[in-house]
Amino acid sequence: MTTEDTSYRPEHVLEKIGGKWKMPILWRLSQKEVWRYGELKRDLGTISHKMLSQQLKELEGASLIVRTLYAVVPPKVEYSLTGRGRLTLPAISALCDLQAVLEDKQPCSTKPDMRL
């Protein structure tokens, strides 16, 4: 890669997983096989329904998560990581570790609940 090659830049990655909510969503989806919409909403806390819905659609559009809709009443929707989505986890873990280093705390990757 040369400095003239603009197709490989950090900002392109951040378009897919950056922002306030995408990495927290991806990290939560790594913690168990499937999550229901309501579970994600509760676990994320202050996120609005509109924002969560938008972020999930963008992650699905980037093929990082899969949305499974079950034809039942009331509708049941589950979200899980794709193989491509799992590829983001080392980067998210590295950012978490960097935060820990900057704040003199224990790195995330040594915590038992961080599953890659």
C-alpha cells in the first residue's frame, strides 16, 4: 500500500463501525449467539428506538450482522454477528485495551467475558 492509495484508510473502516453506537452493538452481539431487539435496547441504556433501529440497519447493510425475522405474532426479530462482523472484534478489543492503558486499568482482552 502506498500513501497515494486512498482505498485503505481508517476513515473507511470508521464509516462501517464508527460512531457512538455501532461498536457497542457489535461488542454485545459477540457476548452471546443471538439478541432480541428489546434486549439490545435495555442493555445499551440511553439509545433511542430510532437510533438503535438505524444503527442495526446500517450494520446489516454492511453485512456485519444478520437480522432474522420470525413470522409469528407478535413479530420476533433476532440479531447476530456474521463472520464478517466477528472480524471487527479484534479491532474493538484493541481500542478497549488502548483505553485501559490510557486510564491505567486492566486491558479488556484479559477479561474472561470478552469472547472473540
